[in-house]
Amino acid sequence: MSDKILLYTKNEKIVEQVTAYISDLTYTFNSTDNMDNLTAYLKSDESWILVYDFMDTTKENQKNLANILSDYPFQLVILLIDRDEGDEFIQMMENYNVYDIVAYPIYKFKFHFAITKAATYGRVMSKISDFKSNEKQVFESMIKVFDWRKELDTRKV
């Protein structure tokens, strides 16, 4: 199963550039310029690495990103930012669950590195959550065994 990348941007140049960069990698790729489509993708059961174009720093775009980050707190997000406004986005990374930033102009190696690092992190977090659920199941089965044993000890024959 390949990792899935979801690009949200209204800039066709960025779509073409990211599409060319991803063609070298083994990722499934979708892009959208509509917020309703974006939320539909995120609501699906699939796990996405969201690449969000944040070069449009309008209040609406900031609000949309804040909503996504609050509605999907475990979503891996990589922001595409304007190089001149880096400090503001570093602060955003601290306040929200933004995994990484890629400054414009987008360089192929930096983009590959950010995507690969996010995909690896996503796989590790998935394994940790699977491990925790398996650990919980083992613990619950142990409790059932002890409850069963306790019940036998208290019965009179």
C-alpha cells in the first residue's frame, strides 16, 4: 500500500510542480482547490498526508486551516509557505499539529524529504496505535481470566 498525498491549492503552477515531483515517488496523489472536496477526502477512512498551500494568507485561508487542524488533530499536514513569512509559520507549527513546512520556491529534494519524513512518521504512529490497542485487548483478557478465577474461588461446591 502506498502512502497518499492530498494537495490543497488554487495555484495551477504548484499543482503541476508537485505532480512532477511525486511522479518520481511511489505515492498516490490527489489535488483539490475546493474546501468541501478537501474535507470529503479527510473524512474518508484513508490516511492522507495533507500538503496545504498557505501562501494565500487571507483570513479565510487561515480559518480553513485552523478548522482542519482542530477537526482532524492527528492529520499530518505540510504547509507550503512563502519564504518571506517563515517566522509566522514556525509559530503556527508550535500552536497546531503542523508536521513540516516547505518554503516557496519548492525544491524537489526538500519536497521529497518532507514527504518521506511525514510518511515514515505516519507509519510509526499507526504502528504505535495498533500496539496500544493490542496491548489493551491483552489486558482486558487478563482481567477476564482473573474475574473467572475469583468467581471459582468464591463458589461453594
